[in-house]
Amino acid sequence: MKTITEIKSIAIIGSGTMGSSIAQVNATAGYSTILYDISQTALDKAKKEIEKNLQGAIERKKISEEEKKNIFSKIKFTDNFNELKADVIIEAIIEKLEPKRELFKKLSEINSADTIFATNTSSIPITQIAATTPNPERVMGMHFFNPAHIMKLVEIISGTITPPEVAQTVKALAEKMGKTAVLANDSPGFIVNRVARH
């Protein structure tokens, strides 16, 4: 399985509000980033949204024009599934079990066995998502909060067979993105949603 020093590229599936925001966070942290969606219209919208967010950061004197160009240049927008080859792949698609399982199975066919698959699910058990994925031990939860480019917290959720070193790698990755990463168990709602319900 990949270590933090081996992670050079990250792919995000789903270019909605969460996916585009996560892509921006990854690129800002210096990672070569692929943002995928089946819809070119959604990708065009994501491009405009990231552009707007980065322009806002310039106006708030958080980044320079040069840094904005550099961040934007690290993101590749694509609707070609076969380009989804990366060291870490984060899905931010519909919150349903079967589409997530199907997605990870298809990604397994074009990626190496040590690519880490992360799901941005806020409630579906990681163990259930991983159950039908080849090498299920490489599936993790990486739950960002909306909007991901502003909210600091990320929950790192292990499945029942996730090795501690994979959890630590994903935690270190979130920290490299400037996030506060907390390790959570694979229980309903993880930490934040469970607490919020009460």
C-alpha cells in the first residue's frame, strides 16, 4: 500500500460542490489532481467554481495570482474514465452503496493493487463499501465537510480490515492538505454526524 511519500497524484470522482472543492484542496497542497465527471457540463461548472474560489483567495490576500495559476495548472478536468489512474482516488458521488461499490470495482481494473481508494461518504459503513472491492483493505473513509476548501476537519474512517498503516497514510495526507484529521471507527454516522444527531 502507498506511503505518504509515494503519493504524487490524486483523482476525484464527481465534480459537484464537494468533488470540485476537494480537487482544489489537493491541488493547493501541490498534488497532481484529476477531477472526473461523466458530464462535461458539470466539469465546466466545477472549473468556474474553482476559478471563483481562487480569485476570492487572491482578493483576501491568501494567495498570489502566480499561485492561483500554479494551483489551477495542477488540475486536469476529464470525462474519460480510463484516465482515472492515481496513487489515491477519492469518490464524491451519490450517497448510495451500490454505485460506490460498482465504481471501486471498475477502478480496481485500471489501477494497481496498492492504490488507496477513499470514499467521502458521511454515513455508509466503509466495510460494506469495501466488501466487493478487490483488495478491500485499501478502502478508507475520507469524509470532508462542506465547503472542503474552507472547513478544516476531515474524518478518517477505517473499515474492519483496514491496516493501521493505511489509516495513518490517509491521515498524513489530510494533514498535508492543511486539514485537522481525526481517526474514526466504522460506526453509523462516524463521529461528527453521530454527535450532531444528539
